[in-house]
Amino acid sequence: MSKNKAIICVIMSALIYGLTPIFCSYTYEMGNNAYSLTFFRSALVVPVLFFLMIKNSISFRLTLKEAINIIIVALSGSVITTLLLYNSYNYIDVGTATTLHFLYPLFIIITHYLVFKVKITRLQFLSLIISILGIMCFINLNNMTKLTGVIMALISGLTFAVYLLGIDKFGLSKMHGYKLSFYLALIVTMVLFILNIFTNEIIFVQPIESYLLMLIVAILAQFIAVILLKEGINVIGSSLASLLSMFEPVSAMIFSVVLLSESVSLMQIIGSILIMTSVALLLKKSKKKV
């Protein structure tokens, strides 16, 4: 895969992740909750991926090292991140929480620099600064006093950084997309089902419309977006992929306006322009190298 195609894959995954919260909000109106959504988002896609792996003769076999790495990535990115982010909505508004979560590229670049001794280019640094300034435009400062929600959202960003770094540094980006998505979904399903024995948070009786929406979310977020992001990381690495993923809050805002008729503030428009500018800088640099 070329670098340009990898960049498109990451941006497409960001668009999908920006769209799925709209479907999630519809299920909440039908009595769903964050825990149930996280569970069914994975559970509903497991049989689909199982069928695809058999149809394409993909081996289910994992080495011990691969199994451990997938468990780490699944727990950090699909369980802890999602639960923290969704639960932070109980304390601060969705826009503020999502914005704080999207500071994860900063965590990734700092980790690359301090742990893996990866040099930060001037363009990456400039793009990161512009992106963070854009992200900050989405924050509602009136809600920053609610410390519990703020901490949850920030930690969700940190655990998602672990998720992206894990896919990159553990070599999981080289694994077949169906296989990685299958095991990530399976582990999340098993972990949340076991936890539900003690928490009793999963709502099994829901309207059929809610299940259909969760199936759409499962296929988009737990299957298609995971594969697109994995393929992108395999070529361009987790640092650049995390920066390009900052297109997600912009897409989320656009979808919320189009599908939910929500209003947009001047600061959000400015933030969107800044984020798209940072992405454009990276794309321009990429074209020069191709």
C-alpha cells in the first residue's frame, strides 16, 4: 500500500469514528447505556468476523506473544478507553470530553520521543501545535471545573494512545485485518460479559431499532474502522496516524449538524479550520515524498 492510500485509510477511519456517536445517541434515547453499547458493539461483530475468517481460510492460531499483545491492546483501546470516555459524559458535556480525549496524539509523540527516541520533525511539531489549538477551540471552559469527568476524558486519551502504540510497536498492524478485529472484539465481549456478573450494567432487552443501530456501529467502528486504521498505521506509523485522526472531531461536528441539526459556534468553526490546516500540511508533505 502506498503512503497516500494509507493516509486515506486513516482519514476514513476518523470519519467513521466521527459518525458512530450519532447512532450511539439514538440508542441512548431508546434506553441504552454506555456499558451496553460497548458490549454489543463488539459482540454483534464477532460472528460476522468469524464467518469472514473461515470463508477466507484465515488461521485462528495465535502465538503466546500475539495473544498477550492483543489482550493489552483490547483492554486499553476497546474496554478502558470506551468506558472512560462514555462515562465522562455523565460529568462534562460530550464536546469537552471528546476534545480532552483527542489530546492523545500529544501523548503518542511524547512517548515516541522519550521512550523510542524517535525524532520529531518540524512539520509534525507544527501540525501538532495547530491541531491542539484547534482541539482547544471545541472545549467548553465552563465545564472544566468538573474534575472527575475531566480526568476520565484525559485518561481515555492516554489509554487510546497505548492502543495505537500497541498496534504499531507490537507488530499487530502486520496481522490480517479480519483476524485482529475478531480477537479485539472477542476479548472485549468476554471481559465485559464477565464484569457484568458483578455490575449488571448490560441491558439485554432493547427495541429492535436499538439493536440494528448497534449492529451498524459494530460493523463501522469495530470492523471497518479498525481495519482501515491498522492498514494506515502499518505504512505511516502511529504518530502520523494519530495526527490525521484528529479529523474525527471535525467530522463529528459536521455529522451532528447535518443529522442532529445541532448549532455550531464560531470557535468550533475556527477549530475545524485549524485542524484541517494541520492535516493539509501533512498531506502536502506526503505528496512531496511520493
